[in-house]
Amino acid sequence: MNSRQRRGVILLVLSVLCALGAFAGVLSVIRDVNSKVGPEVTAYRLKSDIAPYKELSADQFEKISMPERWLSSTAVTDLSRIRGKIAVTRLEKGSLLQADMIVDKPELAAGQQEIAIMIDASTGVAGKIDPGSRVNIYATFKAENDKGHDQSKVIVENARVIDVGKLTALEPDQSSADRRNSAAQAVPITFALGTADAQRVAYAESFAEHVRLALVAGGSDTAVAPGDRTYTLDEDK
């Protein structure tokens, strides 16, 4: 072997050693990254905005993978957990689904039924009453004749709200009574009520001049006194 061949062999060996060194360096970097990042797990990201208090479904989320150590302890990694759940607040597109974003959908008790009515947005209901809230339902009625008196009545007390719909613009022909001709927007509110209370609400929805809700303080179940269930203006004279 002449000197030129020896130099070629030496360069080849050096090239192989450099390649092995580079490969070892890459493996070291990969091991270091893996040690810092850790294993990946499944998470779920919102495909679009979700309105509050709406029931969730699997097609609203996309499955992604990300390092486990980067997820919070409340991240949802099993989509079956959304079954029977609703969004507790407005959920933004691209957000990772967290357990504290969702709550159980309110359910009806034995003997209860759902009934929904449109509540004039000008009463201040929008944004102040949520599913699970307790309210007293008031209705005002015009006197039947000149000798009678206009009245305000508590038709249902401590009613449980199970859904709050979207703010809706009202058309004149949507009104079921003259009282709604002046209402530009309303919010559909759904209650869980027994049969008698549901009938009272249905009657008021059809025949009352106005139907209003009064939010009951959290944890309060104080009944309205019998003498306070009906009010006429002449009582203050």
C-alpha cells in the first residue's frame, strides 16, 4: 500500500468516526429532549366557539397529542367525560378542553317537566340568570273591568332554571299578548316544574300583560308569605 492509499484509508476512517460522533450527538440530544418533554398523551381542542349552557358533543372537538407534562391536571384526556355535560361558560375555538369548563346537565326530578317561556330582555334577565338558578315568577294582569284592579301575582316561587337560550329578536306576529308588541328582544328560559306550576306559567305566558323573573339568593328557600303573593296599587294608598 502506497502513501496515497494510506492517506485515503485514514481519511475514510476519520469520516466514519466523525459520522459516528455526530450520530451519537444526535441520539444524546434526542434522549435529552425526551427526558425533558416526556411521553405524549391525548388531549382535545375546540373546533369552534361553544355557547355557555349548551350540551356538548364529540364532533365539537378534535383529538391532538401533546407532552403529558405540558397538560394541566384538569385537562380532559377521555372524551367520554363530556357525556351529559354542558359548557359552564363560553368556550373559545382552539382552547384545550378542561374539566372545570363543564358541568353536569341539570336533570328533571320525578314528576317534573320542562317548560320554556320567552322573557323580555329589558327586564335585565340576560346574563344574570343561569342554569341552576332559582327564581320567583311574577305575572301582571289587567283588571277585567273598570271596577277591578290591575294585579301583580307570584305565580311560581323558587322555580329551577335548567336552560337559558339565546337572545332572540321578536317579530310583532310572534306575540301571544299585546304586552309583547313593545318587546324588541327576548330570552327563552326553560324551567323544571311540576304540573300545576307548569300550568300557571303557561297561563301567564298566554294571558298576562308581563311575566318577570326575580332571582332568589343562592341557598335561599324562603317562601313568599300568602299575603305577599298578590299586589294591587291601591294597597299603598
